[in-house]
Amino acid sequence: MGLFDKILKEVGDKVPDLKLDELAKNVSEAVDTLKTEAEKFAEENKDAIEELKTKAEQFAEENKDAIEELKTKAEEFTEESKPGAYGVSWGEEMPDEPNQFNSGMAPAAYFEDIFRTEFADYELTKEAGWGGAERSLIFRFRKGGEDKLAVELLPGNSEAVKFREKCRKQGLPYLRYYTDHEGWWNTRSYVISRTRAALGE
């Protein structure tokens, strides 16, 4: 006996005039009818459902890079929107602490200075990224002859995902910093904390 049947029996024993047997029968018939109609609908529209499924899969495959980029941006936005995540580094007003925009340095020089000063126990290399060094720059943190982290500097409107995907496939930790995203100040404390976390320190 199922739980529903037990409840009906207990209630029926206490209040016999409610005709719970009839109610249970009606409910059971209604559930069976709904189930039958759902199965009938699925069968009658099988081809259309399969076509929609195929189109959805094709769309996902054709737009794989864009979907992955949106997913990454959403994750980064969520991460950076957490209260106190790696220090406050965003908002309409410039924070009263050292940051990319009050440093007096070009973005690449600002990040390189932090990386070389704060992570001096790593060998740091840099290379041009997608679109050339003027558009994107890649820093590699090396130790013991192995890459430990790749950091990519990109403009805020970039949708480049190729290098990030390459790192993911290699199992290499990866970070990106947007150098001109409005309201994202890249404070020194934020860059240090986030980079240190990516290095597992």
C-alpha cells in the first residue's frame, strides 16, 4: 500500500462520509489520462521533437566558441561580483588604492610590474596573443622548467577563446584580465590575490 493510499484510508476511517474511495478513483483516473495524453502528444510530435533536438545540437556546435565565451564571462562576472572577492576592484568610483588607472603605466607594464615584483620566485615570460601584442598579451609563470599559470591580458570587447581552450586541454591554470573594461579597476591587491589563488598559493 502506497503512502497516498494509507493517508486516504486513515482519513476515510475517521470521516467516512467523505467518499474518499471515489475521490481516489477520480484522482487515479485523472493521472492516468494525463499520462496517456502526454505519451500520445510525444508520439504524435516525435519527428518535430527530434528535429528541434537536432537543431539545438547543431546550434550548440556551430556556436561553441561564443557559448563558451559567454559562459566564461558569466563566471568571471559572478566571481568578481562576490562581496570581497579578491578585494574590491570594480564600481563607478576609482578605489583609493593603487590600480591600473592611477598607476601612470600602460596596462602591460602595470601587470608586468606586479607579476615580477610579487611573484619573483617564478620565471616570467611574455608573448603576443591573439591579434598581436597591441591587442592581447600572454604572461607565463614558470617554475622548475614547467608552466604553472598562463595570464592573458585582453580588451573588454574581446571574444577570443582559442588560447584559453588550449590551456584547458593542457591542464594549465589560466587567468584573463580585461584591461579596459569600464568600472573594473584591476587594483594591485586584486591582481595579486587573484593571481596567487590561481597559482594555488
